[in-house]
Amino acid sequence: MVTPNHFLRFLFFLLVIRPLVLIVLGLNVRHRGRLPGAGPAVVAANHNSHLDTLVLMSLFPLRQLPRLRPVAAADYFLRNRVMAWFATKIIGIIPLKRAVHASGGDPLAEPTEALARGDILILFPEGSRGDPEHMEAFKTGIAHLAKRQPEAAIVPVFLHGLGKALPRGTFLLVPFFCDVFVGESMTWSGDRASFMAELNKREMDLADEGQFPVWE
């Protein structure tokens, strides 16, 4: 069922995000056909910029927007009511508590339920935005999620250039040509160590595919 929030999300991406991505950034997407056409699936990408989530969502057909659910730290965007409403209702973000006490419940409950409904999650396994164009090894939270939904496709994605277009700590967008590399999907291997090793390897292989020079 289409809700008013879904309609607002559609307009936001049609009138704001897609023109921004196509005209200002000049995005180059490689292997777009590897993106999941349906859920349950997790798009796992490196994270350097506020733009990362919006750019990844713009790669999917508009009809899939209701099924796209980015996962982000609750302590960042739930600072005020307006930001919380926009993040959860228009962008569709699932808030994730990074610090959970014994009585705080299961932090992966909502992402797990979203996968069970057939949604496509957008996840940044590094845990937080790093320095521009410097990638850290993925943390194991994604392995716990994959174990709970072993049929879900895990699709690695490498983003390049967005950390320069809108780096952490700034809100001034710099027009910059950016690249997206989409990897082959994988599923839960049955072992956390082997799963994480394979996912990190695939992410590094995507980074190497572009043969980008190191930026200082």
C-alpha cells in the first residue's frame, strides 16, 4: 500500500536526489546489473560521506524505494524531531543503537524483521564514516545479520569519490566525478570468520578494480 510518506519519498528522490547525482556528481556505475532486484538482500558498502546512502538508493528504480531500508546509527540522526521524522519517514532509515545495555533489547531486531519482509537493506559495515577515501575492515555486525537470514543476498559495493565531494564534517558539496563498483552477491557461509574474510576480500577486489591512486 502506497502511503503519503512513500509519495513524499518518491518526489524527494525524483526531484532532488536524482538530478543531484546525475548532474552535479556525474556518477559512473560499474556492474549495475549485480544490484539486487528484490529482497531479502543487504547492500554492504564502504562509508565516507553523508551522500553515500542517498547515492546508493538512487541506483535503484523508483518503484523499489518503499523496499529500500538504510541502516544508520540512531544517536546521529535522532537528535531532534524534524531530523528523526525526515530520516525515518522520508529516507526510510532503520535506527540502530550502537550502545545497547542489558535491558535495551536486540539492536538487530528491526533489520532482521525488514529482511524477513523481503526488504533490501543498505548497510555500512565499517561502522561509521571514515577519513575520505580511506577504507577500514568491515565489522562483524553484518555477519550476525547474515546468520539470522542466511537466504539473504549480501552484495558488496565500493564507493569512490564521495568522500571528496562531501567529506565528514562539512556540508558544502563539491562537484566531483564519483564511481560505484557493484560486486557479485554472496550468502551466509556458516562460519563468521570465513564470511567476513570473503566479504572483505570482495570489497578490496572492487577497490582494486578502479586502480585509483592514493589520495592524500
